[in-house]
Amino acid sequence: MRALPALALGATLLIAAPLAAHHGWGAYDAARTLELQGTVREIDYGNPHGTMRLEVPGKTWFVILAPPSRMRSRGLTPEMVAVGRQVTVVGYPHRTDEQELRAERVIAGGKTVELR
């Protein structure tokens, strides 16, 4: 009989862990839009969503991108945001992390791609 509560707890943790790892968009200030122009220093074109480190004068930003399937379907290829590329990112700053931005739009290689 003791195994049943332990099994229930284990199942709950397995379900809750991925949900806790994914953050909601409410942490970003949609009332403030920032436009950052800089150099891609790191890029992760992976799931559940891509990320990049974008170096702008005086600061490096952690940028949350869209899922890879959405970026590809809208025309933003990994090559366009490769390390060393110059890009512009438009998005919403995180409310508490002064170095994080949720991207709404990426301008790379002369092409504007809407991510949301």
C-alpha cells in the first residue's frame, strides 16, 4: 500500500517538471518594445524554442526566439542567424532580467521575419 502514494508522487513530478521548465510570456513587458542591433555570439536553433546571445554595444542580451519549425516556415534559416552575423531583433524585455528579450521580429540578411 505504500507503493501507491510513492507512485502517484513520482507520476506527478514527471508531468510537472517539463511544465515548470517552460516559462510563460507574462514575464515580458509587452508595453515596451526594444530594437537591438548587434552581432550573434551564440545561437541555439533548438526546441522548444531557439535562443541567441546578441552582443550590442555595452551589453550582451539573451534572446528568446520562436520554435525552429516556425522560424523555418517563416523564412528564418539557421544560416541567417549564424554566429558572427549582424542582425536586428525587435521584442519585449523581461520584467526582471535586464539582459533577456523575447523576440517578435528578426531582421537578418535584409529580410524581416515575424516570429509570433
